[in-house]
Amino acid sequence: MAQNEQSDGNGSNEANSYAKYMGIAFQMLVIIGICTFAGYKIDEAANHQTKWVTALLALLGVFGSLFLVIRSVKN
């Protein structure tokens, strides 16, 4: 009986970790996507031949999402 309780608890813990890290990955995807889309729209409105605003905002989105990931993993 005690073994079943331990395996259920362990499986639940693994599922919680999986859900937590999938949430973090989704959050990263959304942040990078929104920043890239905003940069694309700014470049489109300004008629830039070189899409430097898109590249800059995508890079800022990557750094920002990494910052949030590191902060959430620490906690």
C-alpha cells in the first residue's frame, strides 16, 4: 500500500514539473513572438529596407524571456 502512494506522489510531482516548464516555454514563445511582430509592424510602417527594428526587438524579446526564465527557475 505504501509503494502505491509513493509512486502516485512521484508521478504527480513529475507532472507538475512538466506543466511548469511547458508553461515557461510557452511564455518564452509568446514574449519573443510579440516582440518580433511589433518590430515587423514598425518596420513595415516606416518602410525600412533593412528590418533592423524587427531584429532588435526580437533580440530584446529573447533576452527578456531568458531573464524571466532564470528568475522563475531560481524560485
